[in-house]
Amino acid sequence: MGFHLPGPTKGKVEHLIATYGAERISKPPEAFHAIPESKALICVVDTVTYETATYCYSAVEMTLLNDSTDFRRRIWLLMDRRQAEELSKFKTALAERRKEPSTPLSCWVRLLH
């Protein structure tokens, strides 16, 4: 899975609220399109030894992170979308992927040269 936001290994929720003005919400929205365009949904998962904050950039990502079979505690946040994309390097990663060849054949051609 996805695009993680940096911060302390513990206390990520408090860090995102204090530093970036994130807002805690009780649960993710019923549908991804219900998230305001200017906001980003962040899921903080407590793995016991550390916490991860992940940017939910799509409905699929939101569904994966909201897996009811996963026992780990989750806290959901909304924060400024531009800040989330910058912190998680979301746009940088997409730009890098666009530079990569899109077909297996082009990978082989590059290896042969």
C-alpha cells in the first residue's frame, strides 16, 4: 500500500493535528467521493510498535485501509489535500511512474542497449 506521511513513530495523530491542522473524524466516509475536493483522507494505523499515516488517494486505497478483518486500531483524519500530497510525495511518485516504460517490451529494449 501507498503513500505514507512522515512524522514520529508514535503520536502521529497528535503530530498531524498540531503541525498541519488535520481534523480527527470518527470513521471514513461511506463513499470516497464524499471527501471534499480540498481535503485528503488520512488513515493512521497503530501497529503496536509504531504508527503509520497513509494518504488515501483513491476509493481502492480507502477500502484496503478500512479492512474489517485487520485487527489493528485505526484513526481517521482529514487534512489539506495539497499538504498531504506534498508530505507523502504523491505527485512526485506519479511523475516518476510516468517516466517508466509502460510495456514489458520496452524494458527488454532498454536492457539490450
